[in-house]
Amino acid sequence: MRHTKQAQNITNRFRELIENAGDTLPVNHYDELSLLIEAGIDTALVDYIEKMADKLETMAHDVRNSAEFFEQ
């Protein structure tokens, strides 16, 4: 839900810029823009989480190797 709100805030700011310039766009274009922004935020978040998971996997491997070293 937070991403939806952030996407809507960005869209609203863009709408203000367009309207301040004396232009207009149909409402459905703003709705579509909001969805595109939300999708971009979600994609960036998933990429970040995947990188974090890779780091955790590497750390877990290192811990396992260290534990094996101390068992000997």
C-alpha cells in the first residue's frame, strides 16, 4: 500500500507541473502513470531484496565454512 501512495504522490506532482504549464492530460493517463510508477518501485524493491538474499546466502556459506574449520 505504501508504494501505491508514493506512486500517487509522484503522479499528483507531475499533474501539477503539467497543469502549471497550461497543459492537460486525460485522467486515465494519470492513472496509467501511477501504475507504471508503482510497478517501477516494486521492481526496484524486488531487485534489492534479491541482492540482499544473495549476500545472506554468501554469509551463510561463510559461516558454515567457519564452523567446519572450528569443528576440526
